[in-house]
Amino acid sequence: MASGVAIVGIKAQPADLDTIADFAAAIAGQVTNVELENVAKDLEAKSLRISGLFGELENYTDARLGALILGETFLSRRKRREISATVPDGVLCDALLVLGDVSRDPFSRLAPLIALVAPLGEGATDVAYELLHFLEPERFCLATSWVWNPVTETGSLKLLLDEEYDLFGDSDLDGFSRVNFAVDYLGETIDAAGLLMGQNKRFAMDVFLAGVYGIYMSTVLEMRMTKEFNKILPPLLQLTRRLLGVYQKEGK
């Protein structure tokens, strides 16, 4: 699962092995291995669809192309409608073209799309990181805010890494490199323990990270909210799919 982001000066063994085992057991208690494997397969199919849509961008004649690409992401229908209503499809497609330009560094690729969706509020910029990942899953990890949020210092990675591991680095690019390294390292560690479910280990790692965050969300809500409110939270499998933007496949 080696990423395409170079990094130096990182000490080995950033993983918290006991915590990883605890989360793996908690996930296994609510979701079967087959269900986890099916989510990973859906992520692989999603990546292929996104790549195909990006391949059409240079000759975009369908005014819906940008909306179709956004429709493959975690974004809610409401936010997708807001983008369609406020951003001309040509402008959106231009930003997506930059995102698909492999000759650029990651942040120059991300910047135009982030600028377009940032006004939609907290979490909306995750769509840029999500699309970058699914365009080139072997180069770039899923770096959305529920994986690692540098503002709140929360996310799945924070839960699984040794406390001394620095996810910030000396710059945004260095931080992004460290996140990629951490996901790769954790993926290899978790796979070696036989805890990743799916043929494609990168997507299996996405599923594991989403499961970890789902367990975390459920635990926090159980401590802070009433039992009636907790019943509103979807089951872990459904929550995992929603975090990964493949919730439309629930029940299949």
C-alpha cells in the first residue's frame, strides 16, 4: 500500500497495537467479515467509476458531468444541490480537471475544488481529498476530516497511533505526507494481523478506518446523549458506508 508521497525522519512503530486490537474486536462484534469485504468491493467499484468520469472531463459536453462526479462522494444531496445551484458546471469541471492533473503536487491539485466547496461549511472540503484518493488510491490515502482533523486533532488516525507520533509536520505538505505514511504503516500492521477484510488492501483499510470512527462516534454519543437519541444513530455497517460515500448500496 505504499503511497506516492515521500517522507523522511519518521520513527518506526507509530501504531498502538492494543488499541487496534480493541477496535477490531468492537467492529467484528457488529459487522461480519463478508459485509466488510463487500464494502471494500464497493469502494473499488467506486474508484473505477470516478476514474472513468474524470477520463471524460477533457471533452465534457454533458452539463451533468460535474454533478455525476460529486454524486460519487460522501456529500449530502442537499450540499450537491447547493453546488449545482451556485457553481456553473464548467467552473466545477475546470476545478476537477486540475484535481486530475498528476503533474501537479497534491495541494495545487486540491486547491481549486476546495475553494469552490469551502463556502458550504464544515466538512465540505473533504470532497476534494476523497476524490483525490479514489482517483489514485495507491498514491494517496483517504485524508478526510474523520480520518484526521488537524484543527480539532481528532479522527481515526489519532485513535490508532502512538501519542508521540506527529501528524502535523513542518508544513501542510509535510503533514499530508505524514498522514499517508501513517495510513500505510497501519494498513500493513493491521493486515499482518489478519484484520483487513478485502482483496484490495487500500480499500480494506478505508473500511477499517471508517469502522473505527463509527465505533468512536457511538461510544461518545452513548456517554453524552440519552438512550432515545442514541437510537437515531445508524448501525455500524450503515454508518461505515455513509462515511465512505457508498451508502446508496445499502441492502444489496
